Amino acid sequence: MAGRTDLRRQAESRRQWAQRQGWTYDDEQPALLERRRDAVIGAATGEWAARFAVSGPLEGRKVTVFDCVNSAPARGWSRKPRYGVQTVLLVELSVALPLTAVSKHGLAVDTMVPLLKQVVRDRPDRHLHEIGDPAYDQVHVVETADPAAAERLLTPAVREFADDRAWLAWRVDGEHLCHVRPPETDPLTHDDAALLEELRSLVRLADLVDPRPEDEAHAGTPAPAVRRPAVPPSEDTPATAPTAAAPATTAPATMYRGDAAHTGVFPDGRPPAGFEAWSVALGGPVSAEPVVSAGTVLVNCTDGDCYALDAITGEPRWRFAARSRLTGSPAVAGGQVFVVGADGVLHAIGVDDGQERWQRTVGRSAAPVPDGGLVYVVHNPARALRDASGLRALDAATGEPRWESPLPDGSASGPAVADGRVHVHGATGALSAFDARSGQRLWHHAGRDTQLTCCTPSVVDGTLYVGTGRAELHAYDAATGEHRWGSRAAGVIDATPAVSGGLVLVGDSHGGAYACRADSGRPVWQLPSGYGASSVTISGRSAWLVTAKAGRRLLKVALADGAVRWRHALDDSGTSPAFADGIVYVGTGKGTLLALDADTGRGPRRGHRRLPL
């Protein structure tokens, strides 16, 4: 419920958002509500108004956001008026479609879903539509005015994409695709980025429901995603599109934690003569570790852009617009950069020119892992404890699916690939190993953690290391799954363990960083921090990590005893570090990418520069 002050702030926030986007703003638009009263809880009866409407073009379609506000406020014990508010998102379609309303219910399916279906059956002008798939029909309620139209609308591609969204209810009714935010979602947080993310997802769904001419050729394919060009950072970017074939390269694959096994160990080296520390301001916050490959540093931003910069100077090379939040690290292999957005689309981009080679809808996933000509992705469902998860392998050159295996519980981490096996850690602590070529499950341990974790495992010399939500670090035989040892920490271990010199280094949520023996788990040293620590990056006899309050300090420590060699303050929370050629790289929540001499830790002489966007 919102008060009058909240509504005034909402109006000003929407007005400013419209101005920034170059869109239109109207304080009230009564016509917007007429067709959607039965979609908004309570709006079919009572006095409601469509307020704070913002409209404009987004990725080739007109979108609209408005708030449905109860104009007859309730009064609580304070006698101050309180208004019910629900946010409505619309995407305009090119053709009018009869009503089809889809909602998914993950709880009380034995009682609530049958009740809701009966309500639909009791309406003389509406029909209940079931597609014939028991798994889908058990948890979905589909209300339609035209069953034949609903049959054509709910294609496998539409069902797969819509079910992977954070929102679980949508409808087409006439000229619009509509989603109403659930009542429990606070609509007055003024989170423009979240609204844009939801609108982009709705646009992608609209492209599946109502293909535009350029998409019709792909309408029958199993991965009907909309192809859009990369956005170049300057006039120097080549204007001609590349061929579909990726350029030949001899650079080794590199990704989150260095390689497909996620060891966290990087080759030693020194910066070139004349190197000076640098920092650049990117277009959005950085929440995932940068990646360095063949003199190029690649970094994903949550604004939806992947940047490629010269690793020595920080000069921009290209920028690719994924049009969806990028919260995982990029991965580089075979001349291509792989990124997956929050909209569930996996993009393959040319590492030399930033042009898209192919894309494939895989569902919301952890950072991709390319290895041996395949790229592996682990589907991260919005509700890890209730929704299904899966491991997929795709051809790295074309994006064609090779195999898919279900996971026994929802996963929030990426896979680790080593010795012909793919290892996956579930959100409740389950561990599974699969054959990398066929997807056959080789072994499995059930998880029973009550505290969820998103720790991606690492594999070194035939041993798998993984942290848990129970503040434990464990080692397993990677080939058989046999448990070797366990060690205690002070907090949840989401950070991926790093292994070198007979030591395992790991950070937890509020105890700091730990080192223990790789063969026994016996503690060797601890770098205490009440705010926890990031994953640890190792090269030679040194290690680098981010710790301190809000993750605002980058440290270099001695591998043998954890002694701190230098500290460097960051402008916001930092990612885990990456290392290449004697330079350490870290991104921050303010959108800064920083490159320091890994040996000395000296910062840039001048403030960071902003890229030409």
C-alpha cells in the first residue's frame, strides 16, 4: 500500500525515467485500464485509475508501463489514506490476438490449480485450454477465448521461454502482450533497470508470439531468438558483418577462474615495460570476474553490454549489446566470446570484432564453459528449490544442441569440466558428474543443505573441491565421487576454491579467506574478515582477493602464509580478481574496471576515464 507522498515520488520518478529514455509520460491514461481490469487483482470492482504511464520504442516495439492505482484509498489505524498499486507492462503486437491468459503455480498444485481451473470452466465466455503435456498442465492455468488460437500460440518455444522468466503470468489480449507484476512486489522502488529488464524479456516473448518479418524464417526452429547486431563503440569498428565461421586462433580458452576446471591459477608473468595502471568507467555495474585472452580484457556489465578493451592500455576495442543483464563472466574459446544474459539467450561473439556469430535460447544460466568444441551451460531456475534444472552441451561453432541432462535439484552455479567429465553443484549441495561427450550421469551425491549455495566447483589433479551452505569445504575423488575430506569455515562458501602448491584457498561469507592442505583439509592459515572474501586468484607464490566491508579492498597476499603484501581501495564492491601478464584486473559495482601492477599494487596516476559509448 502506498501513501500520497509515495505516489508523488512515483510520478516524478517515472517522469524522469521517460525523459532519460526519450519516451512520453502521462500522469493518467484511463483507456489503458479498460481491457485489463480482470488482469489486475481487485480492479474489476472498485475505483481504479491508470497512472504514471511511460511509453516509447524498445528494440523495435512500442512498450508501455503504468500503475493501476486504487483511487478509493483505505484508511488504517493512522487514518492516513493508503492506495493499492499494481504495475502493468505492455508490449504492442503487430496483429490483434484473442485473449489467452497464462499463469503458473508452483505451490499447492493439488488444491489451488484445480480450483482456478474450475473458475475458468464456470465462465460461459471463456475456455480452459490444456496442451496435453501433464507436466505443463499440472501447474499452468490457461484461460482463452479461442482454444484454437491458444493451441497455435503456446508453441514449445513460447512455453520454454515464458516459464524461465521471473514473472510467471502473462496474457495476450488484442494488440498487446501484457504482464501485471504480482501484488506483493513493491511497485514504488523506482528501479528503472529492473523495469527495463522485464520489458526486454516481454519484447523477446512478443517476438515469439508475434514474429516480425525478419523473424519469420526462424519461427519453426527450436531456438527462435531475435538476431540483433552488436553496437560498436566508435566509427573505427568495422562496418561489414563477418562470416559465420569463427576466425582461427591459437589462444587457450579462458573464462571464470581461468579455465574450464576453474582452478583459479594463472600463468606467472610481468607487465610490459612502460605499463601504467589504469581504470575506465563502463556503462553499468560489474558483478562478475573479468576475463583476459590474448591481450584483450573482456568484462560483462549488468546494463547488458560486453566490453573488450586492450589489456595493457584499457583502450576500447568493441562493445556488444546483449540487451539483457549480464551477471556472469564471459568465456573465450576458438575465436569466440560466449555470454549469457538474464533473458536466457546465449550469444557467441567474434573475439576480434565483437560481431555476433550465433545465439541460442538456453534459459537463465550460469556463466558458460567452453571446452573441447562444446559449450556447457547449467540452467539456473528462478526458484531453485521448486523448479527443474538441467545441464546442456551445445556445439561451440554453431550453437546446435548436442545433449541435455536433467539435474536432480536446482542449481545456482556453473559447471567445472576436466578429464572428460562435467561436474555440477546443486543449490542444496547435490553433486553430479556427467560424461562430457554423451551427457551420461556418472555419479551423484544428494544434497540436503538448508542454506543455499552457488559455489562453482574446481577440479585439480583428479580431486574436486567445493564449498557448501553449511560453511564446509569438501574434497571428492572427481572420477568416482568418493569423499576424501571436509574442513570447516565460518560462513557460507559461495566462492570457488583455488588450488596451487599443495594448498586450497577459499573465501566465505563472513569469516575471511582460508588456506588448507589439499591432501587432508588441515588448516594452514586464515586471513580473518568479518565481511568475508571473494574467490582467490593465484599466480606463482602470490594470491589476490577482494575483501573488507562491502568488498571494497583488493589485497595481495603471500601464498605460503597469507601475509598481506599490499592493499588497494576500490570505489565500490569488487569482483574476484583476474590475472594476466603481471597485471591484476577487478571490476566494481560502480562500473569501474581497474588494472594494477600485480606486484606493486600502485594505482592509476589520474582518475578513471569514461569509454566513448
